[in-house]
Amino acid sequence: MRVLTRVAIALTLGASSTLATADPKKGDGFVISGSEVAEIAKLARKGVQPERDLANRIISDAEESWPYGWVGKRFGTVRNNSGSKRCVRLDDSRTEHILTQSAHRIYAKALAYNLTGEGVFAKQARSLLMSFAGSSGFNEVDGTANYTGANQCALDLSLFLPLMIDAAILLERYPGWNPYHKDKLQRWLADVPYKTTAAIARTRKNNWGNAAALASWSIGHYLQGTGLKLEEVYPEQRVLSAHEARDAHLGTQINMMSTKWKGDSRCNVFGIQADGGIPDELRRGSTGCNGSFLAKKDGAYGYQIAAIRSLVYHAEAVRRHMDNELFEYGTANGQPALQRAINFVIDNPTGQSQDWKSSELGILRVASHAYPSKATCVQLGKGKASYYRESLYLPYTKMTRPQSNC
């Protein structure tokens, strides 16, 4: 197995590994640090399970060839005659899945570098990050600036950026990731995507806003200490320091959870309710704005989980780098708002619950550390060993954040 051969040879004999010369304090990501990944690699080399199998699966993912070609081009949202919208590279309308399918690929390469010490994975991740740092656009629909729900790129970008930044942070233990690369990525984040994600975070009261608040917070966090300014253009113009932007978009995420800030809600109630329902997600299916349970796995079910995914990822990043505010926010009846939102799906007070989405179990693995419960353990126990990513946007948590107290 790779972990027992390639990794053992690299680190034991000092062959191609670059980790030995890297600062172990660098690379503290949103879910795990590079040094923590290296500790997992030690267990994997000893044959400890499940670390050995999980590490090898991630390495296999990292070895997959890049399918999208050069991405340092202009992106935008295009619509067809039926009104459907797609975020594409504007020189090729067949490229609508680039952002949604790219982040976990880059992240896998960054993890594989920290598992193996092999510079080839870091070089590939670095090349892809620099390629994206040459891209532009994202803020236009059919060629016109648009910071509303009509702009599919705003959502795709918001889902892409946190994991992309997380991958860049994990590369900080690689000596070949030098100040030039980091500065280029940071300047791109400030100049190109931030305007779009910040606008969505300031206005949208749904899973788009959750994803955009996390993305905007991630940019602010990654730019700490650079002196770079972050400009917002919609709904109001403002210029913030990185520190101010990080604090502001912790605030916009709290607004998403709050029952006081309406944003663009289409419901008569909004925010995470006392029973855990999120009205502006529930209205997308049979449950409706005021529903007290999920009658079936329709749009309401999928969008409730989509909102929770960004909230859990954000809460974990804030816990690691600031405090426990998002995990603890909105406590009522002994349960924080985010815990109630999870239980609305899997442990509903009415007794009518649904199994968690199998392709998003990584959310529950991370949340289990904040909210250990029997219901969560039951859901995690239903996960399949063969499905090791468990999320496109919060992947590989079987290794990075295995469940607690189950």
C-alpha cells in the first residue's frame, strides 16, 4: 500500500520528503492542520486502521489527473431560453461544473502532500491555485454585473473558495509555497471573488447566504496581516481591512441564523426556528415556510442540509481560530440553533424524522464533536465504508474529524 511504501521510504530514509524542513506550526487549516495530518500518516504507516485505508484513498484521489485544463480565464453566468442559469468559463459553455468539482481535488492534493511529504502533490496543488488566481469575472450574468440570486457563479464560487483556501493553508508546510505564491492568491481573493461573495452574504437569507458568509469570512481570515483592503460594492460600498471583513462575515453568518434579520426572505418567519426548521429552505419543498417536520426527501430536505453544511464548516473554522460562537449561537430550550437545525432532520421533536443524506455525512462527523448525540451516532453508523469522501465541500472528514462519542 502507498502509505506503507512511498510514505515510509520518504520519511524514514529522508528521500523525497520536504516536510522535515517545514515549520510544524504552519498550515493550521479550518478543519485540520498539516502537522495533524502528518501525525495521522504515522499511524497509517504502522498499519493502524482506518487511518491506513483512508490515507491511501485520499492519495489515490490526489493522483487523479486534472480534467478541466487551464482555468485562469474569465467566468460568468449564462442563461438559456428557458431561464436556467449556469456558471461557465466564458470561452467554453460546456464547463459549468469546474468550480463545484474542483475544490475537493485541490484539497486532496494538499492533504496527500502532508501525508506523504512528496512534493509532486504540492506542486500540482500550487499550479492549480495559481491557475485559478489568474481567473476573473464571476460577477456577471449575460455580461452585466449582477449580485443577486440570478448569478449562479456567486453560489458556485462561494462553495469553492473555503476548501480552496483550506488547501492553500495546508500547503504552507511546503517549502515550494513561497511568499510570491501566497501573495498572488491573496491579492486575487481580494480583487476578484470577495466583491461577489460579500454581496451575497449581505443580502441573501438562505443557503446561498450561508455559503457566501463562510467564503467571505475565509477570505478575511486568510488575508490577516497582509494590509490588503477588501472592497464591497453591493448593496452598499465599503472598504474593510481583513480583520474587519472577518468579523463582519462572522456577523453575516449570525444574521443567517437569526430570527431578526429578514434579508431577502420570502417567508413570514425566517432564520433557524425554535424547532430547528429553516423556513427559506423548507419553502423549497412540501414542508413549506411554517412546516414542523420534513414529510419527505424533497427540495426542503436537500436545502435544509445544504444550509447546515456551510454553517457547520464555518462553525468549525471559527472554533479553531476564534471561539465557539457559531456552535453555541441561539441557544433555546437547552440546544443551540445549529444543533436544532440538525435535529430537525434526524431527531425531530414531532417524532417524524429523516435519515441524513448519505453523500453529506461529513457534516455530522464534524458536528458530532460539538453536539454528541445518539441520533447522530445512528446516522453515522449507516455510512458506507466505500463512500469515503462523504461531501464535495467538506470532504475526507472520516480522517480529518472522525466522529466523537459513537
